[in-house]
Amino acid sequence: MTVTTDITQPIGEFRTDFDLLRQCPRCQRQALPLGYPGALSRADNKTEVCSPCGQVEGLADAWLELGDWNQWNDRPQQALAAYGEVASLLQGAGLGDLLHEWLGQPVELPANGAFWQPRPGQGATEPVVVQASYDVSAAGRASNVDVKAVASEHAAKAGKVRRSLGQTRFRPSLVDGEPQASARLSRQYEVLD
Ligand SMILES: [Zn+2]
């Protein structure tokens, strides 16, 4: 049997300088200037975005932090007001994707990585990973918390994570400015100590 590969090249193909300009991945409107990254996205500190998006993201990020701080300190009214500012800033700038990332699902607070999602391929030892499922109320409290260790020899760690989840505060998901209850979230966590 003979296998042939078609390596025909398209002819008449050329690039203009404009083709080389990358579009801002956030707004899909502004072109990113060549050689100048514009700004780094607050979402991951990696993605290069245009300057206007960077400014809106920076402002929205400050409101998000203020909202989280109020949520953590049992001031739901102030928290909601701040989250509302996040939503209107990002919506107004056409940054619905980022809004969904930040307020589309409950987030464990403080949102500083205290709850680690497992990252594969780190270190030589097998990470202790637990599988948790729970409900989060509109007020940001977890209930019906169920935690199981992924490997049975780590079963003792599950109780610790269950207690932590029961005590933590969540940034709730927001729809049209209203906090939503979320049922049966399923997340994995890596236990670090
Ligand atoms: Zn942009």
C-alpha cells in the first residue's frame, strides 16, 4: 500500500503588517502593538491585554478585593455593592468572559490560594488530594459538605478539609447583581500539611 501526502503549498499567500498585529484577547477590538504587551491581565498575570482592558481589569480587581474583604468580614451589603461594581465595570467594557471567571461560580475566600487546586507534576511525592462536594448558599456558606480522599491512605486528611470548608466564606456567584446559591459543587483540593 502506498501512502501519499499532499504537500501542495497555497500560492499567492502573503502577509501584511496588519496580519502580524495581535488582537487583544479580552475585547477582541484593540490591536496589541508589536513588541509592546500593553498590560498583563489580572486574571492570570500572564495574558497580554490592551491598555484600556488592563485599566478596567485593574479597577474591577480592586472592587473584587474590597467585595471579598467585606464578604469575609460578614458585611454582605457592602460585599454585594462592591461585586456589583465589578459586574458593571466588566460588562460595560465587554469583558463578560472575565466577569464569568470571577463571579460565575463560588470562590473560596480568602482568594489567595489557601485552598489549592491540585497541580499535577509538582515534586516527587504523591500529593494528598481530596474530592469534595458541597452546596454553597447565596450568603456564601457551604453545607452538606462531603469530602473523600482520592487515595484511601490519605483518609485522615478528609476530615480536616471538611471542617475548613464548613468554616470558610465563599464569594458567591452573581447573576444580574444577585448572589446565587450553588448546589453540589464538586472540587478537588490538595492538602499541603
Ligand atoms: Zn482589550
